[in-house]
Amino acid sequence: MRYRCHSCGKTFSSYQKKTGEKKSIISLFEKYILDGLTYKNITLLSKLSVFTLRRRFDQLLASSPPSFNLPLQSETEVAYLLVDGLWFGKRFCLMVYRQSKLKLLLYASFMAKEYGSLISKDLEKFKKKGYHFTGVVSDGGTGVRKAVFKTFGHIPHQICLAHTHRQAVNSLGRCPKDNRVKELKKLADHLWLIESKEALKWWKGKLQAWINSNREFTREYRRDDQGHWWYIHKGVRKALRTLVSAPDFCFKFLDHPLMPKTTNEIEGQFSAISKKSLVHIGLKREKIQSFLKWFIYFYNKRILSYRKKKNT
């Protein structure tokens, strides 16, 4: 039941009249963004109507979250920067930057594609704020590589081993029937077992032996009546290109023991972001970007508050 004030004309619910308490809109908005609660769930918590919640939340989505000051590094700290992109269909890419072993998301930006020029601007912001990184771990995209070299020079750049393995396996197929392709897939799966330079040298020898013994197989081609030709085993050739380049880019962690070999730390956060955004899948493009900004704000805020409680 709702009541109207005779002097000001404002209405209020019986719950508000009895208790005189109302949860902050920001705290309710945090549950909407971070916990994935629907309007119906929040209505039961706050006793506010769906119309009021939608109007208040739309106002917040139309604005940007407050600026958030993250703790800076110490000068002696060994830090590795993780860079990866989360794609929302063909609409846009959310480029996320995170320091290894630190759950806080340092920065995020929206891009139509992973352009090196835009990533360079993001990396420059870290340098201006005083961040210094011992190395970088990324998915190995061309834009990211160019941006890292342009901003940090010859800093160690580890290409994510999980991305490299996934590219090779997807090109070969999960269950290949040809014995030669099966043997190559075993070599691709063996990437995860390489933990020393001796093991890497052994693996490179095995890969080169496979290439030498199956050279004719990889060069098989087909020709049509009009004279056009193409390689028959395109997937095998693509996987070979990925595996041949892997020793030069995917094993920087052998020289830097503290460097992560994958970007799996970000992938776990991507899973949480995707699940929460799917709950509100009906949001328009502008609102979904604002949603993601608020999600990162509340995510970092909750982590810092948890740390304070743990320290006290």
C-alpha cells in the first residue's frame, strides 16, 4: 500500500512508513550489476516498484561510474601485465588489463577491433601513472604485439600458451582420423608438458622430424578444370605454422620463472563478466558498455573492501 504526503505530495510505501528505512539506490544497483539480480528480486528486497527501479537504474547507466584510485606498485615489485580481449559478438571488444597475481582490473577500454594504436594509448596511461612491468602476457594478436613493442620496447612478451594450443587443435580437429594428423596433435598437446629448455629442444626436434617425414603430405594439392588449385590439408598447414612459431614466442617463462605462461587469470574474470551480462542481454549497445564500466567499478570496490576486512 502507498501513501501520499498532504504537504509535499510525494508518495511512499507502507514499508517506508513503518520502518523509515530504504536501501541506497547505489547498493541496489550494485546487486543488479554485480550479483545479476533482476528487477523482481530487487523489488522484494527494497519494496520499491519495478518502474522506480528501472527509472533510477537507467539514470545511473546513462552516467559514468566514479573515478577509482587503485593502489600503485612498489618500486621493487616484480609485476607482469596480462592483456586480453573479450568479444561481444561483432559489436565491440572489451580490452582488459590486469596485473598478474592481483585480482584488481587495472583498466578496460572498448574497441571495434584490437587496433595497435588504441592499445598503445592504453599502455601509455600505465606509464604516466607510474606503473612498471617486468613483462607482458597476451594472446599474441598483431595489434597487441605492436603496441607492447612501441610502448615498452624489448620487454619480455609471453604469448599465451593456451591460445596457441587452442589454435593448433582447432585447425587439426578434436578427433582426427589420419594417423599422421594424430601424431601432430600429440605434439600440440605436448606443449603443456614443456617446463625446461631441454624439453623444448627435444620437442622442436620431434616437430622437425614430423615435418621432414610428412613434407609430401602437407604439400598435396587439388586442381579444378579452370586451372585453380588449393592445398588439400589447409588445417594441418595452419597448425604447423602455429606450432613452428611457438618456441620463439610461447616459452619466455622459461627465462622468467615468475612469468605466467597463459592469460587464464583474465579468462576466469571474463567468464564472470559474460555470465552477468547475459542476464541483462536485452540492453542496447550504449547501455551494455556502461553496464561493463559499472561492473568493473563494483568488482574492484568489492575486492578492496574484502582486503580491508581481511587485514583488520
